[in-house]
Amino acid sequence: MLLPEEPRPELVRYDSLSRQLVPFLSGISAGDVEVSRDGRMLTYIRYPELTLWRSKADGSEAAQLTGPSLRTALAHWSPDGSRIAFSGSRPGRPWNIFVIPAAGGPADQLTFRLGV
């Protein structure tokens, strides 16, 4: 019997000196990484929880922006870096578009697709 696989991506970067992929942000299990326009901040989705996080580009000051009741994907910075837009889904509900302040706070749902 095959068990369902759980995605476990690992963040890596290419080190041109060693010509190897090396862990990035301590090799955390994350994806959908995007750098802010000014290059100082990151946003990413942690796996397997599918929670939205942001941190400084070096990984310091990491902060979880959403809880486990809101699955997230495809996060993108606003042009001024003050907000993060993302696709989100609550249990039993369809995916919609949300926006959240980059500093944290409640997520506002922008679209309201009905049904599953």
C-alpha cells in the first residue's frame, strides 16, 4: 500500500565558489520564496503547515504571519513592501486572494469564490 507523500521542500542556494547547492535559511522546509523589492526581506510558505512567514533576507527576525487555520501559497510583496498578497484557503473552503500587513496583523480576504 502506498502512503500519500507530504511535500518537504528544502531551501538551498547555489554557492559559486564550491559549485554546490548549500542550505539556505538553515535548510528549512519552505517554498514560494519571494524577495522584497528593496532586497531586505523575504516572504515564504513553511511546509507542511502551509503557513505564511516573513524574515530579513539573512533569515533573522522570522515571523509567522498566518496560523494553521489558513493554508497559504503564492505569496507576493506589494511594491512598497508594506503588505503581502497570497492565495489562501480555510478548511472546507475554496482558495481566495488575501492581503496581510508585512508587520503582521489580520489577513483581509479580497476575493470571495463560493463553493469548493
